[in-house]
Amino acid sequence: MVADVTIATLTALSVTASLPFFLYGAWIMLDSETVTWDVLTYHLKFIAVGLTLTTVPMVTWMMPRLLDQLGGLSALHAVLGLQAYAMLVFALTGIVRIFQAKREADLYRNPDQDVSLNDLHENMSAWRGRLRIGVFGYVIFWFLAWGVGLYRYLLRYWL
């Protein structure tokens, strides 16, 4: 059987490796003047890899072990991680609505229309607010959970 330290190291590397995918996915959106369908799907490819690199170790290794080692730092790590995913779900409530409105207005295939996003629906500014709060919240809580997780890893396996 594989040693606990080996799985912990692979988990730490996987979660850490997700960061460049998140950053590049964000850069794609920030660098794009107009978000077309191609830009959106290209962005989502990187975000999906980042989420997979973070979520698979969490579900397959971290969560099953949580109750066996529930203490101060592990509880903090779990709460921060769950809060990150809660913020992601909150962002999705805005993303889905924005996607629907842009799709109905055909702004993904025909982005040259001279239409303000806020003119597409009366609730667009609220949906965009949810998206921003959710994404920034996810990033903040992800970094906090990642930091606590790395600290726990170092304490448990190397110090």
C-alpha cells in the first residue's frame, strides 16, 4: 500500500498545480475585450482542469479522512475549503443567468452587436455582482484553505 506521506504529497502537488490553471483561466477573461463563445469555452477548459486538480483529491482523499483527524487546523482547513466551494456555487447562480441572457441575445456567436450587457435583462447587474463576489470569494477562500493545508502538510510530514 502507498504510504500516507506519498498520497499527501501527491495531493499537495495536485492542489498546488491547479493554481496556474485558475490564473491563466482568469487572465483569458481579463485579457479579452469581447467574450465570444470561443473565448468562454477556452477559459472554461483551464478552469475545469483547475477545479479537477483541486476537487478530486478533496473528494477522494481529504474528505474521507476528515473525521479521523478533526482538530483545530483540520477543521479550519475544511471550513475554508467548503466556504470556497460555497462561493463558487454563489458565482454559478450569476454565471448561469448571464449565460442564458447572452445566449438569447446571440452575443456569443455575434459579439459585434452594440448592446450593453446591462440592457439584456433588468437583473443583469445583480447577476454580474454575484459572479464577481463568488469568484473573488472563491479565490480568497481557496488561497486561505491552500495555505492552511500546506501548513498542516508541513507540520504532519516534515516538521
